[in-house]
Amino acid sequence: MSALPGSMEGALTTGLDDSPVLPAPADLPPLTEQTRIEAREIIARYPVARSALLPMLHLVQSYQGYVSPEGVALCAEELGLTKAEVGAVATFYTMYKRRPTGRHLVSVCTNTLCAVLGGQRIMDALSADLGVHHDETSADGSITLEHAECLAACDYAPVVTVDYEFYDQQDVESARALVQALRRGDKPHPTRGAPLTDFRGVSRQLAGFSQHADEAAAAAAVDAPGEYGPTLAGLRLAAERGESAPEMQGPEQPPADAEEPRETVRPSGDTGETPGKEAADARVAAADNPAEEAGAAQSHPDKGAEYGRGRPAGGLDRSGTGTPAQSEPAGGYQGPGTGRTVEGRTPPKRKG
Ligand code: FES
């Protein structure tokens, strides 16, 4: 199978869309019996077979550099799913590639913080240097470039990742130099984390397999200790200045300026209404400003009937008979729109 997801043949195979894609590379390595053995090893890790689909898709990418129709078919066969079900998952997540990926995947964060600090300029410069746009691969097959949403490293902005390893606080020149090094075949050490591999290597890791030849190589690839300078900058400044955050107030310690807690509105059960409606009436009655009143009316079960009408000048007609709010009868407070008295409650104070 040589068709790509998205090509006409790929669409027939996988049920994916038919947007135009690059032709399949002639040297695409086939999936082998070893791939199937490893897929079954992944499946055996899970109590429910289909839970293995995500790492299996990474496994396919570790062999072929993307989720090929052949890979979709293998996953479907091994898991007893339809190709469309596998395709639906593969097209949902951006980490699953729908066309062959270059040796390295370079992701440039262009989300807000990185963008304002130069992320978009980096993306534009790399795009010009490589002659590609988002989700395209350079002609020499070395780099697939993509823009990424927030990479969860805003304190190190602008951030670039290569095969999901971080290169922090980049600018146009440093990012260009990084990509030139990658194209030469070098693997500059990431700012933090594990040493750089390549897209297929990291896909194998994501599938849950070691890509290292032996234990010594695996031990050498353990994440390097991080440098948390930018993350801890605020803490350091606060320590220098002797500042500290105010103590958190627990729910049992309301702030000193908090208003008196409101009386809890509990349905009495003697109005003949459902508890929900009685409570909603009481919430409208208890509102002490027009905004609260409108909010309570909006959530009332009779919204659109009694409460959906426009308010008469001079306040909400609480009696439903046009009686202004200021002229409520003595001896009890009439519930909103009911002409009934809400027992045990005093009319709400009105401001202004
Ligand atoms: S905005 Fe770029 S890492 Fe968060």
C-alpha cells in the first residue's frame, strides 16, 4: 500500500478526507512481521485492546515517519477496529502525521506569549530558509516545519521544539543556526531534557520502546537536570525584596470586609409550588439590585412566561398586577409574580 491518507487512494482506504498531499516516497520502508510483534506487545499492556491504539500509531510512525494507510490497516486488524475508526483517531491528534515527516520535526510556538516575543518572526524566517510552510517538509527531507500552539513553556518563550525536545528562548538567528545544524546532520543538545534523537526515534519512545542499543546508552539519555531560572524568577525577586503573597483565606475564614452571609433560601413546601419553583421565586425576591434580579429571573422555571416580560418603569412588578416594587403590602412580602406571601421573609432592601 503506497497511498497517503488524504490522497484519493488513501481516502478510499482510510475514510480520511481527500485534500491534496505530497506523493508517497518510493523508499517508504514496509511494515514487517516485527512491527506486528511489537504491536501485539503494546496491546498486551492494556486490559482493553483498543486502549493500545495511541502507542500503536506512534509505533507506525517510528517505522514509516507518518500514519500510513498500511499502518492504519495494521492497527485496525490487530485491534478489531474499522479503518475509519483508526483514521478518526489518527486525524484527531496533531502528533499523528498524515504525510511523511522529515528526519526532524521542528515545531515553532506561535501562540500568544511566544508570538509577541518573536515566535512568529522565527516561524517566518525558518519557512523562508526551508522553502516550506506549515506542515511541509524541506526538499532534502531533513526538516518538517510546523507552527504549534502553546508548548507549555511560556516562561521560556519564544520556544522551539525539535522532535518534542525543548530549545528555549530562541530568536531568529539562534533558530536559524539550530535548523542549519540539523540539516548538516548535527544534533545540538536541547536546552533541557533528554538528548535529541530524530522523529522516528522519539516516536519509538512514545510507543513505549527504548530506542537505545543497550542499558548504558539508555542511562546516558536520561533527562539532564533542568535550569529553572525563568520559572523561578518571580520567586527570586520576591525573596530579594522580602515580599510574600498574602495568606490564603480558607472558606471558614471569610475576608474581614465580606458582607453578612445571605440567608439561605429554603423552600418551605407550603406554597403549593414545586420546591424548585418556590426556591426560584425566593431567589428573585431576595435580589437586592436590578442585575441580581435579572439573573435570578433568567434562571427561573417560568422564564419566558412571568419573568420573560419587560420590566415596568419603577421596578419589577412583583405582584404580577402592575404594583410597583416600592408599594408592597404591609404584613408580608408578596412573592414575585404570584400574589403570594413568602413566609418569614422581609422585602429585599432596594438600593438607590
Ligand atoms: S505561548 Fe509558547 S510556550 Fe506558551
